[in-house]
Amino acid sequence: MKPAADRLVDVAPGTVVRVVEIGAAAADWRERLQAYGLAPGGVLKVLQHAPVTVVRVDRTDLAFEAPIATGILVSAATLASDRGEGSEER
């Protein structure tokens, strides 16, 4: 059973989420997104939505226009490792 999912474009900046699915709206970009580490199961942090959606995956910032961000489905990431907490914060 898949977890409840939200569209990336609807997630508040500062939120850490896990990718659930690259939906039909972003299907043409699926391979490119996966090459940057944005794939189902991957964790990212939403940085902003205007003028474009910007997320951080590992140490890489990626920017998406609204149609792509709409097609990326995500759910809340709840583990400490999902929040990108490093050993310096432990």
C-alpha cells in the first residue's frame, strides 16, 4: 500500500519529503530526474516555489517549473536520516 501522497508543488518550503512517484505530468522528465537522484524512495527538501520550485537532493539543488513539480508525488519523511541530519547535529 502506497503512503498518502501530495504533489511537490503543494508542499511548504522547508519541508523534507520522500518521493512516492514520478507521475504522468512529469513522465517525460523521469529519466533525467532519476539521474539527479530524484526517484521513488529518495528524500528531498523543498526550498522554494517562486518563481520556480527548488528542491535539494543530497547536496544538489534542482529547479522545476510548475508542470514538472505537479507531477512529482511525495509524502512526509519522518526519520532523522530523512531530514538530512548529519553527525554534527547528533
